[in-house]
Amino acid sequence: MEIIENVYQLDCASHGHVFFIRADEGILIDTGMPGLAEKILAELEALDGAVQTIKKILLTHHDIDHIGNTKALQEATQAEVWAPQEDVPYIMGEKNRPGIKRILQTIVRPPKPTISGSYQANQSFGEVRVIHAPGHTPGHTIFQYRKVLFIGDLFQEVRGKLDLLPRFLVWDKEEATRSISIIKELQYDWICPSHGMPIKRGTATEEFLKNY
């Protein structure tokens, strides 16, 4: 689905969304649950051969439903893969994820990509701004492209409303709360969570954010 011109949420990745920004250098944000690489590539190819334009894959954080197809998509596109520095050891299997995520990583082990770089303060990729928003994971990162926010797992959309993810999935609740407050300082029209549907700025967003 097209959110605004040249910004797409891919239909094939419903549990951990994948977003595509068509720009001079095409950008993918996250890569979904493992096993979807061929479907992702097919959907991108249907967008006027978008596969050939992708130069960057930006990961919001280390969770399996966000990095699952990174290596396969990197190999198919030859794109650079960028990730939060604090989350790279989890992506590369050098550290165990905490809590229930440790159990999940023993069951599902996505192939390790080649990490091209880690985000720096005030970094941008063209018009895509990198915003450090830890809490869900140590290095959790969100992105802004024009007036669209890609918020990873900062919070989720459920039946037209915004809500927190379950506490047992959050690394540090206090950090997450502070990161949510960052949204209030940003100019945006759309919020795109990784779980749930894109939601336009309005009553639902204002009601949620007034608590932070």
C-alpha cells in the first residue's frame, strides 16, 4: 500500500512491516519475519522494478521479525545494511536476547547479514533522518522521511488506536517512555508502526501522546 507518494508498506509482510522509500537511492526499512525474501522481492519488482533501486537497508532494531530477511535481501540487491550499534551484537549472534526473545532466538536463527555501518548522532540518508529512540531494545531507532515517521516497535496500532507493546517485550520501560515523548517534538502527518496500520495524525495520536 502507498502511504504517501513514493512511500510504501509492503503487503506481503504483515507481522513486522517492511517499508520501501523510492528515492534517488531506494531504501528499505526492516525486512520482516524470516522466509519472506522472495515475496518481498516480487512485490518490489512489481513496483516498476524497484529492486534495482535499493541501496540501503535500515534496521530499526534487532528483533527477529525485523531482521528476518536481511541477508537474503542484501544479497539480492547488494544494498548496504545499517543498524543501531547497541543492537549489532544481537543481530550477529554475539549476545543473547533477554527474556522470551532468548527462547525465540533458539528456535529461529536468521542468517547474519554484513553490517555496513552503525547510526551516528544526527545522521541522515538523503531525506531519511535517523532518530535514536531506545527502550524497546538498547539501540532502537526510528526514522523520519518528510512528514512520515517509521517508529519500529516504539508503540503499535490496534484497531485505530495506539498502544504500547506488551511489557515483557520491552527492554527498558522508562527508556521507552522517554523515547515516545520525542514524537511530540516532531512535525509529521503519518505514523507507521511495525505492528498495525499507518495512522494519520489526529485525535488518536494526540490522545496517546498526551500521556508522555
